[in-house]
Amino acid sequence: MMSRAVDGVQNTLDQALELLGIRYKRGGNSPDTGFDCSGFVRHVFGASLGLSLPRSAHAISQVADRVDRAELQPGDLVFFNTMRRAFSHVGIYLGDGQFVHSPRAGGRVRIENLGDRYWKRRFDGVRRIQQ
């Protein structure tokens, strides 16, 4: 039998993966209209765990618990500096070096690799939402 925490993480990952292909929309926070990065994370954690997270990536980073990169686990949030500002982009870690996010205008929710040069150079840290 799985623990509640494991169930919660799996529900979160399942919810995130169901949204692959949804288009990016600045300020977007629904699968019907599209998502920006924080809208995507807010929607996933709201639908899977009933949590209400802040609206921006930076604000989400402030309410979540810091985690050392060596402790990164599926369901953790990964943050990046993509706009010359710390914690300006967020995604959900899937495991095996992969994360899911809503990337940018013209993009769609997709899976990418933390080891890719672009993401590696912009990595800001890991945060964990307590369930």
C-alpha cells in the first residue's frame, strides 16, 4: 500500500503529464486558455492536491521549502533564471533528470532535461511543496 505522500506525488505527476501539449499563454492558468509557467504549476498542484499556490514563480519559491539539489525528488519544483531575474521560471521535476513546464510564447507544455545546456546554466534551485 502506498503512503499518502507517495500517492500525492504520483497524482501531481499524472496531472502534469495529462497537460502535455497545452499551449503557452502569458498570465494563463487553465488548460482551456493555456498556461504560463507558474499558472501551470498552480493548476497542477491545485488539481492534484487541492493546494492554492501564489501566482508568480518567484512567489512560489518563497512559500516552498528549500531542498538541496542532491535531494531532488519527483514532484519537486525546479526554478530557473530565464528573465535576468532569479526564480523567474518554474517546472515540476519528473525524475531521471527530466522536468515538465510551460516554456514560453509559441511553446506548449513539454518535458525537458535539466542537463541541457540552456537549463543547466540558468538553474536557480529546488523547492518542495509540503503536502
